[in-house]
Amino acid sequence: MAITLHRCRNIWVKVSGHPCWNVQKALDDMGIEYVIAKEPVRRSRRSELEQQSGYTMLPVIEFEDGTFYREESKDMAQTIREGRLGTTASSG
């Protein structure tokens, strides 16, 4: 399953309280391959992501079929770790 992780540009932030890092770490821990799409830090500048997915909050996972997945990062990380990532997509 090829996915894109839409996350903030601050990829150097690797602390447990950072939502984008929490989801990225869960993907890494589960050995799921992904590519990173760096999004603007300011929500008001994420108009392209909003047009595509319907979301301005990060992180957002985009599946190969064009569907998107977004929840609170702790819930996303739990879904990933439980192996349920492929069952969560919704069109944006």
C-alpha cells in the first residue's frame, strides 16, 4: 500500500507531543512505507491540501486510491499500530 503522509515542515521535531511525529513514528514502527509531503506550518496556507482532502489540520494520510484519513494523532497512531490503517480511508 503506497501512502503519503502530509505533515508539517518541521520534520526535525521528534518529540512525543508533536502530532506529525507521533503518526510518522507509528508508520516507521510498523514498517509501513510512505512518502512525506511537507505542508505549510500555518493552517491558513494549506488551501491545496484542503481542496484535495477537505482537511487543514495535520497530519493527514493520503492513500494511493485518492482517499484520505485524518483523526487526532493519538488515534491515528493507535489505528496504525493495530494494523487497521487500510480500513479507515474516506474521500475528502
